[in-house]
Amino acid sequence: MRGLRAFLVLAAFFAFTVPLMPLQLLFLYTGSRYARTFPHWYHRQVCRIVGVRLTIEGRVARDHGVLLISNHVSWLDIPVLSAVAPISFVAKQEVASWPFVSWLAKLQRSVFVDRTRRTEVTAKANEILSRLQAGDHVVLFAEGTSSDGNSVVPFKTPLFAAVKPTGGEAQGANICVQTLALTYTKVHGLPLCRRGRPLIAWYGDMDLASHAWRLLALGPLDAHIRIGPPVPLDDFADRKELARYAEAQVRKDVSELLCGKRAAPATA
């Protein structure tokens, strides 16, 4: 029965996705404002197809360009985070060569960066900053890899160089930073324990296709996302300070979410 569920989910996904890809391509080609918002609607439907129920604390700032700094657990993070708000991703260069996945990433206006080449990171800085200054919401997976879902991998400060170079000029008040803490908490409504979370996580040298098949066969999932408050990017002196702040915030929020602790209510 689990294999049947995975087959039906995949069939529904492709039947829903393939006809919509030319529409998003048209939005991109014509410069339509829907090129930014349509993927958000699309991924909300994908989460329904896969059976992911979202619990979201906080909200993404709408009046600013936002650099969203997130932990990374699984390939499933892409539709889950995309269902939270209209966003794009900073992706590693290898993703641009993955069959089918690369098409989806490009349609969502992802920025591909070869992290092994410092000149490449520098060259992409202007693209990322211009997107943020134009009001886009861009997600950076600051760990540089995915985890087993039980903890947060130390953030890699070089990944922040594109948006906060050491000694760089102020970027202006129209860009802010928010953290995203993402956890997967339940399967079939039952809480996941420490041994169960790696079933959802995609990390190490796991094969993407076989992992996706096993994950889709598991059943309905619960994902819990906590969004931190917006902080002006110019409040951080350099990339290292930004990385320290983001890692501490994400690490704390992930730990609290895994323990089932809700965020403290905001005070006036």
C-alpha cells in the first residue's frame, strides 16, 4: 500500500506540474508580476498533493527585500518553504544540471552559485543584491548542506559574502534579514522522535530518487516553520556577525520546535 501511495502522489504531481510549466515560462518571458507569485500558489498545491500540513509562526516582511536564512533538512524543504511566501533560492551550481529539478529551479528564478569558486560567489553578489533591492525574498541555506533533521549544522560564513561583504558599503534600509527554522514533526499525526526524523531528512550521499519514493510512501507529514523578526541588513557589521546572529536564532528555534515549544507571544 505504501508503494501505491508513492505512485499516486508522483502521478498527481507530474499531472499537475507539467501543464503549468509553460505558463510560468510565459510569466518569466513577459516580465509579469505573476512570475514571482505564481510559484508560491503552485507549491501550496504541491504540499497538498504530497500531504504536508504546514504550521507557520511569524510572517515574511512584505514591504522590504528579505534575505531569509534557513536550516536545510530535505529536498522537501523547497515546496514547504515556497508555500510560506513568494521566494527564490540561492542554490548550488550542481542543481542546474539535475534532470527536471533544474527546470523547476530555473522557473522559480533561483540563483545558482558555484561555491567552490570565490570569483563565482563575487560575481553573483550583484545579482542577489539587485534582487533584494527590488523587493524579492531570497532563501539562503546557510549550512551549505542538509542535516539529519535533529540538529543544525554550523553555518558557513563564506556563503554570506555575496550579501554582506567585509568592509562593504551599506545596502540601504530596504533590505532586511529574517531567519527561518524548519522542522518535520509528525507522520500520520504521530510525533516523530529522534530516530524517526532522519527518515524525512535527505543528507549525506543519499540517492534523491529512492529517498523521494520512500518519503512519499510514508504518509501525511507535519512541517513546522518559525519565522524570525525582520532585522535591517545594515545592522550587521560584516558577514561573520550576520552568520553568528542567524545561526544562534535558527539553532534556538529549531531546538524549541523539536521540543514542541511555541514562540513567546510578541509584546507591544
